[in-house]
Amino acid sequence: MNKPDGRQLRILQVMRAPVGGLFRHVSDLSRELARRGHRIGIVVDSLSGDSQTEEKLQALSPSLTLGIHRHAMPRVLGTGDLTLPITLRKLVRELGADVVHGHGAKGGFHARLAVPRRSRVATFYTPHGGVLHFDARSKAGRAFHMLERRLMERTSLICFESAFAQRAYATVIGEPTCPWAVVHNGLREDEFSPVDPAPDAADFVFVGELRRLKGLHVLLEALAQVTRPDGSPATLAIVGDGPDRAMFQEQARELDLAERVTFAGAGPARAAFQRGRCAVVPSLAESLPYIIMEATAAGLHVIATRVGGIPEIFGPTSDSLIPPADATALREALQSFLDSPSSAAAEAGMRLAFVRERFSVTGMTDAIEERYLLATANTGLPAV
């Protein structure tokens, strides 16, 4: 897209937990916007993080000339949610922000409440699937869904990261009454280079947060029956951490997988890819997971479930996706990779070409920057 003008904006990105794909998205977007001359700051939860959070925040800080601002932002609604918007409203004034962009359920909630009605500050919101993960039957789910509907009138644009996210939002929350657009996440050009497996690499590698929603329990069940062509048992490296780690470790012991499964802890994705020859993403729900794009760009074959926006990443290879929570289908896909490596390599090559063409940080930033500039110029944004 061509810029409508050459203005440099002050942009405040608001999120809760600085972990996972959401933080990756905010980091990539912030770095590229800063490279283009915009001034960026971020607001993050002071209570959340993992073993890599501080290192990643420090690495990002040179791009954040408006600073890193930490405030308590619990996942569920609490009394702090009544005072934080007031604190953030003061911060928006002090920074002279032109754009406040909320990410995830809590980030989107606070970003929009931080901007007074009839303000010239543009308010953007990227759901990242967050609000859709709340059960509409629960108290928290009902509260978040009601807030979503009410906050549409305070939103300059909802920026969905996938077409699936837009459809799901319309079904669960309602058709947006504010402008919206679909802008896919993307990778840096330097990420499109192959990663060679380590000499002791496992057959499969799982990279992600260790929680039930990611489907690791299904993968462990499936792996128990998978063997290599020589009859030896297949192996799995698990790279990540999370609240359900102990549960998965116990399941591995119960399935007699202790010698076949390695829990390596959290680590960078590209280093994690050296631990396995095929990436497995058995998620029960997703929006547009970076890990599939990253693994594809690193030259790995990927086995994944047909959930969320994953078919948008798989493109011409989407027929190979399997149903979520189906251990039998997953076992067959794992076995097929081991039995037919040439077919897997051909599919991986086709997917790599598709991802390289459609998913880039440059293209993602072009689209979002264009909309920032249009919104702050008060030219209006049509729904697309």
C-alpha cells in the first residue's frame, strides 16, 4: 500500500501477557514501525511472563522510544480493571499518542477504554482469538462478550489476523458495527532459511505453550502407537512451558513414553526446530499460529489440525490437515511422515512457496500502517 502522507505517529501497543504469538506479532510490528520512523511504546501486564519474557523485552526496547509500561492486568475481570483505564488514559495524554492499539481480550478492552469518547486518538483492536476463548456460558465469558459489543462504538478499526477470526467474531460477538480488516501475520525475510536437524533430533517436535488447548495430550496418545520403518519407537521433543506441564509429564509416564519424549523447556523457535524432523501442531483451537509459518519457513514438514486460520496458512496443502482431538487421525499422519518422507518433503516445499508469497512482516506492517495513517487523518475507514 502507498502511504497517504509522510507523518510519523506516536503509537501505544497494549497487551496483557508478553508471551507467545501475540507478543511476537506486537514485537515484529513495533520494530518495523519504528524502522519507518514512528515512535512506539508498549503496555504489558506486570504479573505475566515466562522464562524468555525479560530477554525479549530488553531486545525490543531499542525500538520503543515511548517506553515499556508495566501494569497489573489479570486475565479475568477484577477490581484493577476499574482503575487501569484511568491510569492508561493519563499515559496516553502524557505520551501524546496518536494511536492506541489493543491486542487480545484484555489489551483490547483497556486500549479502548483508555481513549475518551470523541477523542482524535485512533483506537485499534486485534483480538488474536482471545475473547473467543471465553465460554459464553461462564460469568467471565458473558462479561467479555458484552464489553466487546459495547466497545465497538469506541473502535476505529478491528484488525483481524485471519479470515477465520473475523467469521468467529461475527458468530460469537456479532457483526462488527465499526470498520474492520483482515491482515495476516507475517515473517521476516531472514526466517526463510532451512534449519538443519541436530544429529540426535527426534522424529517430531512440538513447540508451544504447555496447556491443554494446544492438544499435546492428543499428540502423546497418538505417539504411543507410532513406529519408524525399522520398527523402533518414534520420538518426540517438546519445547515450551506452561501451566499443564506436570499433567503432560504424568501422561507420558502413564503411556510408557518417558524414554521417547523429551521435555526441553522453553526456547527460541528456530533452535527448537533443530530438535525434530517434523513439527506437530495438534491444537484444539487457534487463530493464526506463528509456529506453523515459522516451521514451514525453516524447511520442516508440518502436521496440524484443521482449526482456526490454519487452513489459510496451509493454502494449497490444506487437504492434509486433520480433525482436532482425533488421536487416530493424528497417529496416521505421524506414521505417514515416517513411512513416506518423499511425499512429506514435496508437500513441505509447496507450502513453503505459498507462505513466502503471502505472509511477510513487510506486507503486514504496510497494511496496518496505512490504516493508522488513514484513521488519524480522519478520512474514514470502510469495512472490507
